[in-house]
Amino acid sequence: MGIEVRHIRDEESGWARQILRDHWASEVVVTRGRAHRADRLPALVCMREGRRAGLLIYRIEEDECEIVTLNALERSVGIGTALLQEACGLARAASCWRIWVITTNDNTPAIRFYERRGFTLARVHRGAIESSRRLKPEIPLRGIGGVPIRDEVELELRLGP
């Protein structure tokens, strides 16, 4: 299959910023009322057959690891899974007790993706997107299938006690 995951290189920062603009409307990503400059956070790149095929941006704070963004540029070939496995390994090495991610209520494909990989629903932050839009007005009103985007869905994978 030829999949390799590694940390991003300095010369790839422009590519990563473009992925953020294309998939997240800007370099700013908002989770739990906090605006992150995702282009300034640690990132993993997935290479498939010599091409960049995925990007995962994360942050470790205290004893938790948050997946800020995950983009698999090709579907159903293991890119997202490989990125997620590497991030879990980094979180364990940093003695994190959990790795967590926020998605929106409309993004059922992402919810299924994480649940199939052992993540469980931790919380639903009802109405959280309203305050997120104050930090990032680019967040659309409607998402997948025309569903109104209102809530943040928090999923987690517990790594330790």
C-alpha cells in the first residue's frame, strides 16, 4: 500500500496552509470556544506512494491530546486511520490519558469514522457553534446534507487510567 506517516517538514507549511484554507475556510479552527491557529500547531503528514495524502494537526496540553484537524485527501485507503494511529502513539508517549476531537452535529461520516476506531461520545456541546461563529464567521450555517450546524460533538479515546 505504501503509506508512511511523519511530522510535517518546514518546506510543507505552504501546502498545509492551503489544505486548511480548502477544507476549513482558513488557518483558524475553533474548538470548545477557543480559536487555534492550526498552521502553527504540530502536524503529521501521511505519504501514500510518494505523494502527500493526508494531514493531521494536533495539540497536547497537560495530559490530553486534541486532534484539531484531520484530512484524508483520498478516501477508504487507510490514510485517516494511519494518521490517527500515529497521533495516538504520540499521545501515549506524552503520557496523555485521552485523545479527543470535536466535530459538528452534521458530520455523521466523521462521527462514524472515529467510533469505528474506538472513540466514544464524550459530550455534546449544544449550541456551541453560535459562539464559535463569533470567533470564525466563515463557519457555514448548514453542513452535510443541508443539516443546520449548531452543536459540537466531542469524541474521545481513553489511553490510560
